[in-house]
Amino acid sequence: MRRLLIAGNWKMNCGPYDAAELLEGLIEKKSEIDENVDVLVCPPFVSIGMAVKYLYDTDIQVGAQNLHFEENGAYTGEISGSMLAESGCNYVIVGHSERRQYFGETDKTVNKRVHKALEHKLAPIVCVGESLEQRKSDKHFGLVKNQITAALHEVSEKDILDVVIAYEPIWAIGTGETASPEQAQEMHEHIRSVLTELYDEDSAEQINILYGGSMKPGNANELLGQKDVDGGLIGGASLDAESFSEIITIAEDLA
Ligand code: 13P
């Protein structure tokens, strides 16, 4: 019952011109692919307008990479949820490990952003995941449970159905190293059991849990083939129309 979601996180790549070029390639390739999989691109803020314009008559959706937790006001350099909604976004990535690591994002601010996203009908893609050190010291399950519990604090039973979780082990991001399909499945199953504890089994079964961390055409089939892996949050490989559409095709074949 869950549809696979293939999402591209472009990170700090592709201004409007490069975005247009990448999207042209993607639209061309995607038109040959069936439509049993949801596809999303998350460009940097300045390229969202371009993406919405290019994608308006396609079924590829547009999301942002972050949002601020206040509505508006004196927050120089920040972008609000209402601005993203007005710009045509349907999704927003929240609490990516790069934001936690480099920009002081905490579980508390992640939770505030999740609430703000939901308020503006933006589906938050909540990122969780452990460092290599945490995995080696066997803290990964507990850590991910805590991250999810904190991020979803006071999210209602109705709103939880709009939330997407992305499991992104930090040691697999941009390193070329991926979690093995077994490691991914094991963590995704754990995440679903945490969601069952926080909500109920029926809700937990409906929530999409994406895997992120060096997903590419060569490993997508195995990862996406796992029972609790409901899609991918893809960095590097989403910057190449060919690779990204290959992953979409692989997902289609599994759908
Ligand atoms: P890579 O696919 O480049 O490893 O990035 C994953 C990621 O961080 C997606 O949010």
C-alpha cells in the first residue's frame, strides 16, 4: 500500500540555469517511465521557482531542503514554510545530518520545523541516522529512536500520516559506502516499530521510510527491494539525469 518515493536532494548544487538543464534531461527520460512511483526533487531555494516552472505539467514534485520554524519576521537569511508553500513546494527536508552537523540543528529545532512544515501542508522528510562511531559502539538503534521520538513530539495522529522518515547513516553519505540491504532493512524495521510504539501499527504501516546514503543505480535494486525500504533520498546520483532516472526505473520495476 505504500508507494515508493524517489527523492533527489540536490544539496548546495545547481543554480537556476543548471537546474533547468538537469530538469530538462530528467523530464525527457522520465516521460518514458511508468507512473507507479512518486518522484521528487529538492533544489536549493533559489532554483525552486525554476523547478516549479519546468515541472508544472509533469508529475514530478518539488520540495525544499530546509525551512525556518518561525512564520516570518527579522530572521535574516531564513525561508519560511509559507514561502515554500506559496512557491509550489509539497515537501521539505528537515534535520538533514549536514544541517545538524554544520548549522547547529538540534532535535528540538527539528521538531519545531516539523510542526511548521505540517502547518503549511508541506510533507516533512525527517532525517535521522547515526555516525560510524555510534554504530561501532552499538548505539545506533537507541539514537535513531531518540531522534524520531524528539522530532515527532506532539505531532498528531492525523498529521503523522503526512510525515516521511529518511534513514541516512552519516557514514554512508557522500562516501560511496552504503548500508548493506540487511543493515538498511534492520534499521527501517526498527523505525517502523518505533512509529508503532508512538502511534499504532496501522499508521506505522502507512508511513514512508526512505533510505539515503550513496544510493545509485548499482545498489538501488537491492536496497529498494527490502520490505521496509519505501524509497530513496538521493544526493550525488540525483545530480545526473541519467542516474536519477535509472533509479526511478528500478523503483518502477519493483512497484
Ligand atoms: P549521497 O547520495 O550523495 O550519499 O547523499 C545522501 C544524502 O545525504 C541525501 O540527503
